[in-house]
Amino acid sequence: MKEPIYVTFASKIEEMITSGIYKPGDKLPSLRSLHKKKGLSVGTILQSFNYLIDKGLLVSHEKSGYFVNNKVEKKLLPPATMPLHVSSRSIHIDKLLRQLPLEGSGKNFVSFTNAVPDNRLLPYNTLKRAIQETSRDVTGSYLGLENRNGNTILREEIAKRSWHWTGNTHAGEVIITNGALESILCCLRAVTNPGDTVLVQDPCFFGIMQVIECLHLNIATIPSDPLTGIRVEDIKKVCEELPVKACVIVSNFNNPDNASISTSDKKAIASLADDLQLPVIEDDLYGELYFKGKRPDTIKSYDNNGWVMYCSSFTKTLAPGFRIGWCSAGRFSYEVSRVKSMLNHSTNNMGQCVIVQLLQSGGFDRHLRKFRTEMQKNAHHFISIIEQYFPEGTKLTYPEGGVYLWVELPGQINTSDFLAIAFEHNISYAPGEIFSSKGDYTNCLRLSYSSLWETKVEEALIRLGELFSKPPLQK
């Protein structure tokens, strides 16, 4: 669906800001002059400016005009990248997760751990109409048991969407699952046996490590740079020295460090998978949540012989409770489908039918445009607070998509030790060590900005920064 004119114009201004043409503090041309030069209505230009104000890029001064926000300029350094260390080991992340207090409850509790979208940011009325429309099916087909590969129409709609990221997905290789994590589990189970080695990036989402542990697999890691992602040379080196049976790679907005892989490296990884006949499981859960430009491409976009298994979900963008995920399994479609069938036969039929309604009506894309803006605004709010209230020497990622910030605190602070203290203040976050198979990142934490920005969230984030800044609490 074509984006609104004001968004297109705002994106052009944003590009001029990020490229340095307009610098922090610079004044933008007046509404009238832009109206004459660009042929756009004053209302459209004003809407563009307000859109950029919401995103934290512009500020308005009464009777003076619109200016680039002085806080646009990046102030903090990015978190450190671990060196490459080639080894394979078993993993025991689940025990650690059970020992740490990661979630609380109550109306005053603020979770920076949970990355599920706040219900108030979901398209409630659109979802309600889609559910009603689905329930009007007089045949009652939505009440039946779907086949193990999933709803045929939904698989076709997903295949159509792959063209948005220059993909080549076909409905016949799409398998609907209970969330992206089940997709990853099915793909890994289809191509590995207990004791095999799986390569992941470091830091790595703890859920992926839980799957690896559950399947009794060993893990090898390659470092992820917050700015550039992983290096193809590191994949080659590890595969030369270890019997790697599969890779799990987050291509866009990695959880937790928000790193993305360049198009050239995505092409190189697809080519390497083909050369080595190495199954690559691509987790692209956050690819739709980009903040500027167009939807990023994927490794799967350049997969010519089916060695890349692409996994994604509607959980983080649309309806968390439906648990509708999917994978495009390439040459492994039959094996992945068989594993899915053994696990639970099929995925919620009603949820699949509702998602079909939302895709075909355009409701999903309309929601995505609003949701992306809210996430970018939230990221700006979080960054401003962190820059102001977190300890001197804090390092930070500046996201271009997704729902996470990866924060590195001065080395003497162990974020796991602060969890109990944070809980006393009705705050939770994800400590860095749960994103490592080796116990690294003890002075890091991941913060989710997927909640509705409100006073209690702002106050909780300020309080968290103050807690980390108090010398008596440091270890």
C-alpha cells in the first residue's frame, strides 16, 4: 500500500538530517517557501513537520519556525564487541533464567524485559472487525483442525509479502507455526541430531539458546558488532575448525544488540550456505519494524538452492496472543513440516483466518505504519533519558528498527546484581548475561521500549538510571 504523501516528504527531510545536510540546531525552510518550491499544501508540510517532531528529529519554536533537534546528534559510544573465540560447548541457559526475577505484576510495575507490544498500541478495533468477519463464515471452517502446513490462503498471502523484501518465497514451502520460536525449533530439529554444533551470533536471544539446549545441541558463537552485525569471515573460520551442522542468524535488528547485516553480507552468507551445503536458519522477527527507508532485505532473498530457512511471526507486530508464526523452509520443507506435525499437528485455525482478513484488507499495513512511528518515538524518549540519567561511561545502541536498546554500563556494575533492587522499585529489565552462552555481558542490559510511553514508564527509566549511578550499590 502506498504511504501517505506527508510521510514520504518527512522521510526526505529525515534523510537530509541523518546525512548531515541539516545539522542539529539548523532552521528548516518555512512552510510557505516549501509550499512554493515543492508544490505541496501547507497542511501536508505541517503534518510532515509534526510527524518529525513526534520522532524527536525536529523542535518548534513559537514565531521562529522549525529546527533540527539539538539532541539528534549521537552522544554515546556503541557497546563493545567480543573477540572471536572458536569453541563448541553445551549450554545451560534455562537454569539461569529460572533463577533470575525477570517479570513482575501489578499496575505500578514497569517491565523493560517484556518485548510484547502494549495492548494499547495494537489495532484493537481492526482486530475486532477481523474476528467478527471470520466468525460470519457460515460453514464454520474456522472451527476445524487445519492441516499441518497451515491455512492455504495465509501461506499465499505471506508468499506475496516476501516481494516487499525482494524475497522468492513460495506458498508451497511456507509452514505456519506457533510463533517464530517454534519455527526455529522445527528447523533445527529437522537438520540436526543431539550433540551436533550450531553456530549463533553473540550476543544471542536467550530463547534461541533455550531451543538449542532443549534439543541437546552444542553451541558455537561469532561476535556481533552493534553497528555492522556479524562478519562472514568469522562464519567461514568457525566452519573450517568445527563440524557446524546449522547456523541460526538474526539478519535484521538482532535481539538484543539491534545489529543488522548489510545486503552484501546477506548475499555472501547465502552463497556460503550454498557452497558448504550448510543449513542457515534466518530469524527475521523484527524486519517489519524498520524506522526509515524501505523494508530491509533478508538472507533468504538471495537463497537460490533452498539452504536458507526463513522464520518470522506476527507476534511482535500484531496479535501476540494468537501466536501465529511461520517459516519458509526451502529444501527442508518436508522435514520441517513433519517435525511440526509431531509437536502439535497444527496451529490455531481461528487465529490464522483472522490474520488472513488483516492482510487482505490492508489493516496490517496500516497498523504497521503507526506502530513503527510509535516505536521510533519510544526509542528517542528512552535514549534521551539514558543519556541524561545513566552513569557516566554508559554505552548505547542507536536503533534503526526493532523494539530493543542494548546498554553497556561501566565495567564495575553487574546488572544481574541489581535485579532485586530494581524489583523493589517495581522495575524489571533483562540482564546481559542471559544473552551469552559463556556468562559474558555482565555489565550490560537489554531494555524493551514496546510499551506505551507514559509518565510511569518515564519515571521508572529515570529511577533505573539513578539506581545504576549510586556508588554504594555498585559491586
